[in-house]
Amino acid sequence: MSTLAERQAEIMASLLDEDRPLPANLGRRHEAGLQIYRNNYRTALVEALRSTFERTERLVGEASFARAAAHHLITTPPSSWTLDLAGCGFADTCADLFPHDREVAELAWLEWAMHLSFVARDSSPTNLAGFAQATAEFGPADWEGLVLRFAPGIDLRTVHHDLKALWSSLNEGEGEADIVPLDTPATVIVWREAERPVFLAVTQAEGDALASMIAGASYGQACAAMAEALGQEQAVETAGAMLGRWLGEGLVEGLA
Amino acid sequence: MSVIAPFHGFGLALRRTHYTDFLETQVPVDFVEVISENYMVEGGKPLRILEETRARHPVILHGVSMSVGSAQGLDEDYLERLAALAQRIDPLWVSDHLCWTRTSAHNSHDLLPLPLTAEALDVVCANIDRAQEKLGRAMLFENPSSYLTFPEDEMSEWAFLSEMARRTGCYLLLDVNNVYVSAQNHGFSASEYFAGLPLDRVRQIHLAGHTPATGERSLVIDTHDREVCDEVWDLFREVAALTGPVATMIERDDAIPPLSELLDELGRARNIAVNAEQARAA
């Protein structure tokens, strides 16, 4: 390793670990300067997390959030060139730190997914009329093999709380957080409508079908999996409504 | 390397709180500077805002994450995205800082100081060569504020910058506040700093505020969160007399005030520059 590389490795280690002794050849004269860089590092990253996870901070309170952010910086120091990705993995950090309050990690995931979708590639969704035209000549085999392209930045996750109620209750200036456990887990889908990230809760069966189709499964394969989970009759009913909802909400970019 | 022609004008940094002002009113500036990394994204509102701003004003792309001093070289993904943004926006120029921000494993997201050694100079020049080659254009590099010097330093910062510009053909972005902050912190003369620079390579000047030293803290901190102080205005007067007309802007990064306050400061900069030019011409 070159002298410069060694020096940079030492300085970086000193930023990441505030208890670390001063790097070689640096004396007391340098300590005050290094402390400013340490403070800049910590402040910039905590501020970035606060800006991305506003509602999570309101949910857990400023002091708890500050501790969680500091913990995240220690366990997951930033590696990307963009500060915007400093929150990568913060939902997992919240899951570790708030094991008995699962809504914290669920909300942190939601804010992170919306943060990413905000700057996802621009695209125009296929609407119902466009889709009808594209599939007008479809026979049964075509429907079976239908593969879709979804909105850039789309993400989804199983949740155990009503995130819509929680989200609204955490608007700035609102009162107490509305934490409502769900009777059965649901799937929350995040995507971007024009320039605005949005989300929607659907059944887990629909969420599983969407997840498999985002991963490249055909409509036929997704329906077969759904039939296994729900039974044939309910699956047929659900599959049609589900596809209509995805198109109506603007989740589908086009046919693959 | 390509030549960057002088651009004589006065501008402001585009910050989120002023988006509406810049998109819906006629802001009296000659250019707008944006933080490159905020727009090195796939799509969405930020890029739309930037493109609309570009339709109204010349734009400068000012980066904070190139890490031109990194011993491990530049991040090729970063360069790729910056080149794509430059192609999309067609900026007046692209700038970054003389500093390092990352190792191969981690990123500090702060402008960290370099040891001023021949080895570091070689690294910086090689990285600038790579960046300018990828972008297909010469860049500007800004003098940083610093709170730390190294026992292994072999030259002054102005000597480092001069040699860097000579070897790579890059240009300089002179942040007068940063010179003031570092001069206070390390005990050198700002006038000596200016005299040691190749001022014909300066294409842009930044003016900003800082947090003064206190009884408990001897170091001045470059916070860019307040108005330009009298000492920095004096230094700007001094350097404007030496450089002649150079693109000049007020840079506020935090505690962003209403746009009118920044335009008032910019007006003061304009007056000083005009007076300096009249004195030169006399």
C-alpha cells in the first residue's frame, strides 16, 4: 500500500471509529481538526437519514431515532458515492433495534422504497385501453405466457400493520401515531405516479403473484401459484381483478 | 485538453427552497450552479427541475464526490453517470474539489484534506487526467477549507494547485472563503496564497460564510450557512483586482435564506467586481 493510501485508510478508520487513537504522526495539534471531520461525517449522515426517514423519526421520537441512526452508521458505514443511499439497510437496522415494534421497520422500509422510486427511471404506464389493444388477438396460450414489464422502481413487502393509517397519522403536525395491527398480513406495493411516489396495500396472494411476475414469471405461472393458495374458483376471480387493478393503478409499463 | 473560455457573470447555487423562484420568476442571475450528485439519478422530479432550469439559465455542474485525491483512483460508475449528466445538460463547465472523500471500502461524504506531497500530486493529476478524458472536457477544481495539515506535507496548497493545473490543463475554482478559513486555521497569508496561484487559470469564484473561532475552539469552520463576512469581502476585493472579470457566485449550503437576501449579496459582489475592473482599466 502506498503512503497516501495508508494515510487515507487511517483517516477513514478514525472517522468511522471515534474511539480509535490518532493516526500515526498526528499529535495533539491535529486532534481538534480531526474532531471537526468526525463531527461533519456523523452530522451529514444522520441528517441524511433524518431527511429520508421523517415519519420513522416521528414514530420513534428524536432521541431513539438518533441512537438508531448512529448505530446504523457503525454497522453499515456508507460505501456509495451518493449520500442518498446512506439509508440503504436502515429498515433492517430498525428491525434489529425495535424487535417488538415491527411497525418501525415496516415504516422505514416504506419510506426507503418511496425514496428510491422518487428518482427511478421515467416511464409511461400502459393504460387499460392500450393493454386491451395489445392483447386483442390473444388466445389462451398467449395469456398463459403473458409476461409484463412493471413501473421502474416498483417494490413490495409483506407487512403486519395498516401502513396507510400509520402514514397519515404521522403527517407533520398530526397527533398520536395510529398503529393498527392487521388480522392477516398484507402486501404493500410502492411505485411512482408521475413524479410522486405512492403505495397501495393488497392481499398477500396478490402480492405474491406480483412479486413473481416482477421476477419474470408469466401470468399463467402466477395464476397457477394463486390457484394452489386460494383454490381454483377464487384464483380465477382474483386474477382478473388483480390484473385490472395493476393496469388501473399504473403499475404496468408494458408487455415484455 | 479543451480550453474553457472565461465567462463573466454573477450567479447563485440552486437549492431546493428556491426551485419555485427559479422556475416561475425571472431571477436576475447570469448562471446557476447545481450539485452534480443531486441530479445523477435515473429520472423523476430532480432531473425535470434541472432541465427546466437549464432552459432558462446557463448551468454549472459542481460535484462533491469525485474524490480526485483517492489513492485507489476514481469510481468508474460515478464518472459514467457524471458524463451522462454533462451530456444531457451541456453545462458551462464541470467542477469538483481538491480533496478525497472515499477509500475503496467507505465514503465519508466530506471533503477530506490531502497530504500536500509529490505522491499525492501524482495521484491527483492521474485522476484528473482520467476524469477529463472521460468527460471530454477540461474541469475546474476548487480549493477546499481544511482543519488539518500533515507532517509529511512537502509544499503549500497554492504550489500544489499550480502544479496540478499546469500538468493536467485543468482550471481553478477559487473559493475565497475557503482561503480565508484555511489561512486562519493554518496561519498562512491569503495574499501570499493568491500571489502563488496561476490566476489566469481561475474561471470561477465562490463567496460564502463560515463559523468563526470561539474561546473554546480555535479553528474556523467552513459552514457555508451565513452571509459573507467583511474579511472575505476584503479578500474578494483584493483578488478581483488581480483576476479581472471572473464568473462569481454566492454559495449557501445550509440555513438557506430567502432568495432576495442572496441576490443582495450577489449585488455587492457585482459592485466590487465592477469597481475592480474600472480600477484596472484606469
